[in-house]
Amino acid sequence: MSERPQPLKAVNRLFEGKEPWQIVTMTASSILAVLWASSLYNARETPTARLRKQFFRWLRQVPIVKRKIEEKMSEIQRDFRKDVAKRLAGTTIRRELPEKGLTAEQVAEEVRNLVNLGAYDWKNGSVSGAVYHLNEEISRVACDAYALTAYTNPLHSDVFPGINKMESEIVRMAINLFHGDDECCGTVTTGGTESILMACKAFRDFAYDKGISNPQIVVPSTVHSAFDKAAQYLGLSVKTVPVDPDTMCVDVDAVRRAISSRTCLIVGSAPNFPYGTMDDIQALSDLACEYEVPLHVDACLGGFVAAFMPDAGHHMPPFDFRLPGVASMSADTHKYGYAPKGTSVVLYRHAKYRHCQYTVTTEWPGGVYGSPTVNGSRAGGLIAACWATMVYVGKERYVQMTDEIITTARFIENELRKINGIFIYGKPATSVIAFGSKQFDIFKLAEAMHEKGWSLSALQFPSGLHISVTHAHTHPGVATRLIDDIRDAAARCMLASSEPCTGKMAIYGVAQEISDRSLVSDITKYFIDSMYYLPKPGDEDQ
């Protein structure tokens, strides 16, 4: 008889002389310890984050703490609703269908009135991002195309083959802009969030096919929050790596250290939303090739500017399919592609990745069902409007508008650098300029700019503001007015630098200091609730 292996001898010695109940207890304990360790390794959150959440969950059950939190949350909810009631004052609140339908003229008049509600003059470039052009010709072409195709649905390709053709052409035109070859492919989505969600779904399933049961994505801290949304929807783990505090670009060495056998995707931004800086996509591509992991380049915000910058005479390093490690990209046609809101593209180097994006059901009584994106039925009108915009604007005009945007952005950046008390975060790569202050609360400046009619985006960790320059800001006098107003607001903030920030912008500063991030989450949920709130008679009294 062959001799027992050494590991078995060790096990026998461990249990030698033990009672049966002791053997059972030791075995069960060992199994539970292994399962616990495995759960920590496979969990979406780190053990520290989970313990932190559990601590605050317990703390919020302490009666006095619970009561104080409920009181404050009720006050916040009332404030949000008051804001909505103020914005909707004087409008007709419709809770039921009208007994008799309105006339077309009445409908149009009410829509015009509702579009003009709000505190910001977005039609004159007073908003960061949001509205990316004000050209009436482009809008008319897009809207006419939408009107012709509003009731089409590309899910029924046999009924609407022309819509499928337009979608295919949008994808192919985008691939060519980003230097893809004939093997590259993609789909049109409803926006950057869905493009990112689809990329994460594709590489999650691709990882499953390779035998990775607990896939993880590795992202910079500045990456768009849509990646966290994708992780929540898809059950992915997220490994967040820091950015360099000076350049605000991802620490490539930290990405290297974060890559593991679980990694299904690494991500770089071109540029990122908060600071407008571009990660070193070349270095990330090298890592992707070295470790044989896919790299997704998120160009949702500035992709359709970055693609035209070289032809417009502005420097832009390679960030697209020219780099061998780039497996996929996302870019929003409804931003600097100037299409109406509701379209983006997600692109892949190989069809095998796009196949993992699809959802297919083969056992449904309704038949075999397959769809390329989240939605089943899709708005053919949006695809047509996007296609019409792209072919109407054309490359020459895209290059011209890009030059106007980047020239304006550089002017704003240079002028901001001259303002006392303000500094620029990193080096803006395309159209986003982020700035902060070490001498006063930057959110005080945001509040002052709000009083002047400007809407700037607030940033946290670290505190800052950004302006996403659009073609609306290239109109005569807009950029100069912005700089003059910031200069005046900064001077006022410098004189009152010791005074705390008040008003709505103070929430951003306070939110960063709340250790229990679930409270910030709850506040945000109440804010979202308020977006669906319709005031009723008597609500103000309550």
C-alpha cells in the first residue's frame, strides 16, 4: 500500500486524540473561515468600507441620533419641495388628463412656457455644458429628421431597415473618427451612461466566458460615476485608484498594482468630467497589452472635440484605436456631436466584445428575443436626428466649431490663471476647465456667480468648480462676460475670505465633511424625489 501524502499526515496529526465533536467543530470553523475570507476577497467593497457602513448603520439606530437625523431630513425635504413650488409658481399643475384635449396651439404655447422656466439663461451661454450649441439651422435639421421618424423602432429591422442603416452609419463614421479598422464595431445608445453600462456588461460577460466568476473593474477616482452605476447594476466589484494631485491624471503605477486575476477591465478618461484632464492613455494601453486586460477609453464628454483637434491645429495625443490596448470606447454624439439629447456610441475593437453586450433569450414563448442595448424598443427618431446632424454638419464644420471651442477654452483658462485667489486644476485637455482656491471657500464664488446668472458645476474631493465650454460660449462677448464676473466674484470672496459659505452652495462644502456617506446618499434621494414633486393646494402651509 502506498504511503499517505504529507498533507494528509499533517491533518491526521492535527485531529489525533480529538473527540468527534471537536473534529466536527474544527472542520466547520475552518470551512466558515475560508468562506468568510472568500467573501472579503470577492465582495464589491473593501472590508474597511463594509465595517464603516455597518458602524454608521448601527449609530443611526441610536434613538437620539435617529431622531435628529429624521428631523434634519424632513427639513431638507421641505426645502427641496419649496424650491420646486417656487419654480412652478404661476403654472398650471396637471394631475389628471384634461376632459377634453387641448388644441395644438394651446399645447405649443404651454410647452414654450415650460421650456423657459428656470433661473438660468441657457440660450445665451450662461450654463456649463448641458446645451452644446445654439445653432438654429442644425437644430432645425435634427428636429425635422426626428419628426419624420418619431414613431419608428429599429427593433423591427424588417419594418424599418432605413433606421438600422442610419445607426450603422453613425457607428461607422464614429469608428473612422477614432481610427478604428474594418473589424471595429459598436452600437448607438441613449447616452454616455448607457454606453458605459454596455461596455461594462460586455467585458463582465467576456470575463465570465474566461472563467472569472467575480470580475472587477479598475478605474481612476475621477472616472465618470456611470461606472459605479454599472457596477451596482451588474454586480461588479470596483477597484478605485488615485490620481496625481498636481496633474489630476490617473496614477499609472497604481493601476498596475491594482490589476489582478479578477480584472475584467481597466479604464482611462479622455478627458475626465471633473477636471477636464486626460489620463495617460498610451501608458494604460501598454499596461493593457502587458497584462492582457481590456482597456476602455471613456471619451463621452470630449471625444467629439478631441477627434477634430489635430485638424483644427490643436495638440491631442493618441487616445483611440490607434493604441493597441484600447479594446473599447464611449463617446457622446449628443454633446460635441451636436445631436439632440439621447444618443451616444459605444465602440469595440472586435465583434466578440460586442456579442457579449447583447442580451438574448431563447426559451421565451414569444419567440427568440435579442436586443443590442438596454432598451428593447428604441427611439428611431433619435437615431435619425443624430444621423441627420452628423451628415449635415460634416467634417469641415466640426473642425471649425472645434477650433472655436478650444480657442475660447484656452482664452478662459489663461484669463482665470491671472485672477487673484484662483488656481487651475492640472492641464485642461479639451474644453473643461476646473479651478479652485486656497484663499477662500470656492463655493462662495459659485454662489456669487449664481447671483450673476451663471451655472457652474461644483466638484468635491477636492473642492472646485468647472466650466465645460460649449459652442454657446464662443458667441461674441460670452467668454469675456464670464471672466469679468468671475474676477469680480473672486475679489468679493477675497475681501470676505473668513466668512463661511451660505446658501445652497454651502451644501457641497458640508457634504464633503459628512463621514457617513449614506446620509449624503439619502439627501440626494430626496433631491431626486423633488424632481417628481407636483405642488398641491395647501402644501406651502404644511
